[in-house]
Amino acid sequence: MGIKPSTPYGKDFGGCGLVGIIDRSGGSLSGSMVVSSLCSMKERGNGLGSGYAVYGAYPDFKDSFGLHIMYNDISAREPVEEFLKTRLRIKHSEPVPVKKLHSMNTPPEFWRYFADPPEDLDVQDEDANDDLIVGVVMEINERIDNAYVVSSGKNLGVFKGVGHPDEIAEFFRMQDYKGYLLLGHTRFPTNTPGWWGGAHPFTILDWSIVHNGEISSYGTNKRYVEMFGYKCTLLTDTEVVAYLLDLLVRKKGLTLSAAASVLAPPFWKNIQDMEPPKKDYYTALRMCYGNASLNGPFAILMGFDNGILGLNDRIKLRPLIVGRKGDIVAIASEESAIREVIKEPEDVWAPKAGEPFIVKLKEDVTQVRST
């Protein structure tokens, strides 16, 4: 499966680095912006994984699903493309432009495909279209050797691999991309392998996830999402968070704040001290979705088509800082990463443990659980 990294860097225990930047006005941010922010936290990774997500990357194909596919062996391209033709209408396909680097020994090949559902599928049924794409992603990742779907959302591109943030940025030519929302991650893998498919972000549809920490409830979470047809095949615990969000928000209809309260629920002892109806609300969430709650230390950034959700574990064992100036909001593992892109922020603060921080396009920044 190509899981052994081909880099000279050692594997040590440490903490990953996260950054998310959004222009709430919908303006265009250079890919170089998230690169410079992430590179200021280079010591939080060890070269075994870095990656970026760009929302707004493909305005010419913004209404089509964009599939980035990684080929560990290019022979996998033929069966993948034959499979895609049976499920989707491919509007355009091409290799993802890369720059060959001496520091990278035989990296995988990357292709991107812009596709629409078949004409006989009701294009007004967005959920059916989304289910179709989720099924395509699961089928490729599980059944076609040496092929992995890196991203599958609309107007979204994900670029990730084994290397430090500057190396991955140079390899994928991140300076050529612009978007209204950018995510970045530098990885310090501990319990899972450092390989190209295991780098962050992890995605499904318009969700992209970057994570610092450990999902010690991964076994329970994995079994839960697989009851609904999702398949965890990328050898990293973070993958399950993307599927949990898709399940809770898109399939189950929960709000973002409710989904966050499922992933990082209040402790039972705190729920018992609440007054109705708040007590009843959190009791119901824990009873209905207990197998979706995340255990362990974590800080997670969750990108979606019009915003970012940041979330810490319930006792804040991993750092997460927010800064803003005008319409630009940044959230990162370190304040220095924020000041790298917002030189004189109007405000800098740390979200509370277990309470989601949500920022959306053309909406006010909100700290939601306390409301």
C-alpha cells in the first residue's frame, strides 16, 4: 500500500500544527498566505506529512465535483477512470501540476477530475448527488489498489503528501492557487504511519479536516460510521472525523453547533447540573450519538463550503488560538502563525475547551455553546 515514507526524517512524539484562514467577504487569498503561516510552525512537524486545502480553487468548474486522486502506481489510473465513467460524467481531467523536487524520492502521481452526476439522476436532489460521490470515494479507496481519493468537494482542492510544509507547497505549486478559505497542516505522526495518503487534510465532499492530537475512541467511531456505509481505509484516525461530520450534519440534519456537541459533549456531571430544556438537549445528544463522540486530546479545524469550525477536547489538551482583523479571521495552533498573516490583529483569543468556534462567510464570528 506504499505506507513507508521515503524521507530521511525520524519519527518522534510531538504535536502537529494547524492553521485556517478565511476572508469573510469572500475575497481571494493567495495560497502563499497559508504556506507562510504554516511554515512558521515547521517545528511542530517532522517531515512525515503536510497538506493544504483551498476553497475557491476552481472557479471555472465550481458547480462540478472535483476529485483529486493519488496514484501510488500509475497502473491504477486505468481501472479508476473506467470505474468513474460508469458512475459520473467527466467534464475535464488532467494531471495535478507539480514541481519535481530532489528531496522527494518517487512521489505518487496526482490527477484531478471534474465530474457531474449522470443525466438520469435528478440534479435537483443534492443529497442523492452527494451520496453518489461518497459511494464513489469509498469504492475507489477500498477496492482499487494503489488509488486514493484526496478530495471530492465542489470548488475545493486538497494538496498533501510526505514532506515539510515548504516542500509540499513547492511540490504542488501552492502559490498558483487562490481561495476564500485556506487550511494547512504539518504532521507529527505518533501512532499511525507517515505516508502520502495519511497526510492531512482528510476530506469527504466539502468537508476538510486537520487535526492535532489523538482520537483514542477511533475504534468505536470507525465501527459507528461504517454502519452507515463509510469506509476508513487511510490508516489515520483523523479520517473518521470527516465522515462523522458528513453523517451528523448532512445525513442526520444536525446543526454545526449540535454536531460539535456530539463530538465533544459536556461531561455527564455537567449535564446533570443543567436546567431543562438545556439538560434534556445535551442528554438526548449523548444518548442518540454516544458512539460518535471523540475521546482523547485534540484540536481540530473543520473546513466546509462557507466557513471553518474549530474545536478542542473538553479539557483543552491541545492549543487553538483565534485572531481577526476586519474580514480576515485566522485560527491556528500558535499565535505566531496568526501574526504571520495578520500583522496587527484587532483581537486574539483562545476558544474555551470543548466549545466550538464557528466563523462563516458574511456572518459574525460566534462562540456558540454558551448561547
